[in-house]
Amino acid sequence: MPEPSRQAQLLSSSVFRRQACDKLGPECRLFRAPGRVNLIGEHTDYNQGLVMPVAINRYTYAGAVPARAGEIHLESREFEDIYTAKLEMLQPEKGWGNYLLGMAAGLQQRGYKLRGTRLYVQSEIPFGAGLSSSAALEISSGLAMLGIAQTWPHQGMDMVWAAHFAEHHFVGALTGIMDQFIATFGRKEHALMLDCRSLEWEPVPLPAECELVICNTGVRHALAASAYNQRRHECQLGVEHFQRRLPEVQSLRDVTWNDFLRWQTDLPDAVMRRCRHIISENRRVEEARRAFQQHDLSRLSELFSASHRSLRDDYEVSCPELDAMVEAAAQAPGFIAGRMTGGGFGGCTVNLVYRAQVSRFIASVSAAYRSQMNHIPEIWAVESADGGGELALVNDQELLIRAAT
Ligand code: GLA
């Protein structure tokens, strides 16, 4: 994600409506998509594995009006660049516009007929913090383009694959589908456990006494995108290795723990550790689902910690700031479970915290992190949320009138 010229700030949808109407006129329609935290199942999505994200009540908003036929026009509060492109000749450009241009191209490729659209986007999800600001940008603008083209209802999975197309072919990030999926299908008070191979999913209710608390290190590593693609490549090398022994293997998802133990010996060390993370992480997601079902919070705590250690030592996508934040949280009052969340190389940790102790938790983590890293972190208690959709003013209240799915 390119550097925004302004910081994301917390908005209310009515404030955004006012700003979007100032830009686009009173006929402007309003769409949004949420950010997410991933509870467990990190870097497993592009290995056809299991993930367990939650949509959160931090949104990207897209205001939209019809524009000249065949033209798409993009503006944002956070970025200076403005884009105008022809829908029939969409190509990657430089900068943030690629998320939206790629989304338009992806939707058209899936057979959706778009119309000329003018879009104005604004986000309260910090960019590059591992909270899936990119997918929220893609899904909110995709919904807006479909809304203007009057092609609603549509298939939720088409949104997901169109956004995946944007990442791979316009942005150049070889991501999986977790972020786009949760921005589209998210469900309040639930995590979604998604099987990225079969695409089957199920809602996992969040324990009522737990609050989600996000701690932002504020660190963004410049090489995160290339390191991400490198991890993906190393996983592919692992697949080829196991395929030579077990021809039925298509992805690391097909390698059992016993297969791994038996055939890992002559793998290069780094590739062996990448595979060990993915194969063990899938098992942890299954176990976490059971722990949620059985309300076994101490097991959840162990699983989150094991996931963090595996990401730190085997997958090597953590960093000293994330490790310090995880350690600070583990000592804080009210702590249940915590780990880094998202792609890594900076960004945020996710924590399950007893609701009654959230303020004490925040104060304690903030002080401990500050004394160790000499930086005051941003820490937010967030709510789980539904996936994206269109908002409308009903009796002076912004309501989700049409959900993405
Ligand atoms: C990023 C990608 C996702 C996923 C996570 C790591 O958020 O967009 O597809 O791979 O990293 O779990």
C-alpha cells in the first residue's frame, strides 16, 4: 500500500456521507466494507488451508455517483492522486488507484457490466497496519460500482475473486482470499472459520465475556510485500518436495503432520520451517474452533501463543516490536490470548481480553510497551462487525440497507 498523504481517522458514516456529498453531490450513494483481525490461521490461506478472521467495526467508505459512460473516476481523502480510466481499457497504474481499477477489471472479467462511476473513498482503517485496509478498499468500491451499475444482488464469492484478481494483477501482492472473504461475508459476534480449499465456512460464536483488543506497533516494513511473495514461493518449493514423495499432494494442506515428519529431512532449513509453520498452523485452527466451542479459554491462550512463536521462529514474519507487544499483553490484567495478526513484518497484535478489565489491560500494555520500545502504541477495543454493504439514511440514522451477500 502506498503511503497515504493523510492519516486515517475515526469517522462516523454520517460524517463521511456529508463529505462524500460535498464532493459528489447530494445524489451520492454510500457503501462500506470492514477491516478485520485474524484470530488464528496465518499465511495458511494461500496454502489452501484454514483461517479464522473476524470483521471489525473500522470501515472504508466509498461514495459513488454515475459518471460519463464508460469512465471511472477515483478520488480519496487519504491519497493525493486522482485517476480517470476507461472501463474497456483498464490497466495497472501507479499508486492506490490500482486497488479500485483492479477491482473494476476483476468484476468485468467475471461478467459484470459496469457503468461509468465516480467514486470518493475514505478509510478509518490505518493503512499498512495488517488490518486489511486493502481488501476493505476493494470490497467497498466494488460494491459501489455494482450499486451504480444496478447489478445487485450478486455472488459474494465474485466480489472475493475480483478483489483477489486486483491484488494479483494490478497491485502485485500474491495474497490469499482471507481478507476479501471476511470483508464480504463477516458476521457480527462471530469469527468465520474458512476452509480456503473447499471454500466451506462456518460462523464461530465469540465468547460473550471477551473483547477484541488491537495493539498497533505503528511499524511498517518497506519490504513486506516482497517478503510476503518470497514466503509464498518457499511454500511452493515445499509443495514440490512433498509431491516428489507423495504425488497426490497439491498444496501444503495435503501434507499431514506424519507425512511432514517422515519426509522433511532433506528439505533446505528455511523451507522446512515454512512448511512446519503452515502444517502446524492448520492443526491449531481446528483446535481453536474446538476450544471456542467448548469455551476452553486457557487452550485458546496456548494456541494463540504457539501460533505467534511459530510465526516468529519458523515463518519469520514477526519483528521485535510485535514480539514486545505480545509479551506486554501476556503480563497485563484481563489478558486471555494474544498474537500478531495479519501478514506481519510490523502492524498489530490481536488480543482476547475480559471485557470488565479492558481499560486496565490497555493502560498496562501501553505502559510496558512504552518503557521497552520508547513509543506510545495505539490500542483499540473493537467490536466484531458484519461484512460490507450499502448504507442509507433512515430516520436520521445510517443503516445497512443491503448487505454484500
Ligand atoms: C495478508 C494477506 C492474506 C493472508 C495474510 C496472512 O493479510 O492479504 O491473504 O495471507 O496476510 O495470513
